[in-house]
Amino acid sequence: MKKWTQKLLVVSVALLTFGAINPNHEIWNNFEDDLKLNRWQEPSANDISSAIQLDTLLYEEKTSIAQSLKSAAKTQAYIKFGPRIAEKISDEFDMRILPKMEEAIDMTLARLNDEKIQYLTITENPSGDYAERIFNIREQDSRVDLIRFHVRTENRPNEGFYYNFHYHTKEDSFVTHYNLGEIYWSKNMPPKWMA
């Protein structure tokens, strides 16, 4: 049990200080002595305060990662649109589609443990022409996609062209389309992505 506690503390210190502080071995000797002396004592107010501060730091780090992913998601979407499409649909995208996209990202992060969240990345270089992919959020080391965001161009007879925004998740092997919404283009064929 002592080894497990020691490893947990080393990892916590490394995460909280981003590796700027190296644990001193003298600390571990004192820590083991304190464990023997205080094994059955109730936690002090300082212990509880430290635990609350650690929880707050972890929450802030998770929130920061979520904000970074959401910001990158918007950037990748606008890269996909290109200037011609962005000029026409940006207001509606920002108002109706982007909040739902951010909600889907939050739901994905909520299903993960804190350790996995640190190693998420967003793909760059959305697909061009008329392909659907905007971006994927994946585990950096394994390169396994967790969620994929797409936009499909649909031509509806007598109505015109629509952009259908949706996403797919790893949980169902990326089969189900989870709808984020649609934006009307016009009766004329839209330009290719990134044009």
C-alpha cells in the first residue's frame, strides 16, 4: 500500500507542477515515518484543504483542456468552410451548430477519466472537395478516434442545397449519425470545401 501511495503522490506532484519540481527522497523517508506514527488519526483541516485544492486544480486543468479542444474545433470548422462558404454560413453556424458541437465535446470528455483527457488531440487538415470530415478528437498515443465531426452536402429536389452537420462516436463503432443541425445554402450548387 505504501508503494501505491508513493506512486500516486509522485504522479500528482508531476501533474500539478508540470514536472518543474522533482520529489526529494528525504520527503519519502519522512512520509514513511509519519505513516507509521499517524496511521489511525483523523485527517486534519490542512489535509482536507489540500485535497480540495487538488480537486480544484484538476477541475481547472480539465476545463482548460475542454476549452482548448472547443477552440480548435471552431478553427478546424472554419478551415473546412473556406472563405466563400464561411462568409455565407458563419453567423448561423456560430449561433446554432457550434454550441451543439461544444456540447458533444463536453459529453465525450465527461465519459473519460482525468488521465485520458490530458492526452486527447484534435485532427487537423479537414477534408476538401465534397468529403464530409471536419475533424476527429482522438487519443494521442493510440491514435484511436473517440468522436468524429462531419458535414454532408445534401441536394433536396425543389428546395436546394443544405449542409447537414452531424457526428459519430466510438461507442457504436461510428455507425449512428448524431444530428447537430442543418444550414441552408441555396438552390445553386455550393463551392467545394476550403475553396
